[in-house]
Amino acid sequence: MKYVIIIARGSEAYWGSFPDVPGCVVGGDDLNEVAANAPVVLAAHLEGGSVPPARSLAEVLADREVADLLEGDEIFATVAYHAESVAVA
């Protein structure tokens, strides 16, 4: 299963959030750090709980609540989640 992550640049660092996993936020000094941290943070957030369904990027962007929060300079990626292992895609 792959979850969409929306990555934005803050004033001093980058941060990413998963629209389909409320409350799951990852940060890093640069994009590489966010990419490295994202699978670990996602797995930790989902560990032991219910796993919400993952939507495609098109479905996420069609979500009015998500679209209203976008500023136009975000980066979109997917992060694979498997109960036993994780990887950035």
C-alpha cells in the first residue's frame, strides 16, 4: 500500500504530512532527510492501530479539504507501507 505524502518547505526545514493518515507528520533539514524519515514515521504511527485505506494522488488532489490547504509549491510523493517493512517510492 502506498500513501501520498505532501512535502512543503518551512522557514528552516522541510515537513511532510500524509492526508490519509491524520496526525502523521515528518520533518527534516532537507528533502533527503524527509524521504529517509517518512517510512519510519509512517510505520511507527500505524503500528498496532487500524490502517486507513490509501488513496491515489489524483484522489487526494480531488479532495476539497486537501486542495484548500495547498499553496502551490508542495512536492508530492508516495511512501510504501507494509506491516513488516517500509520503503519510499
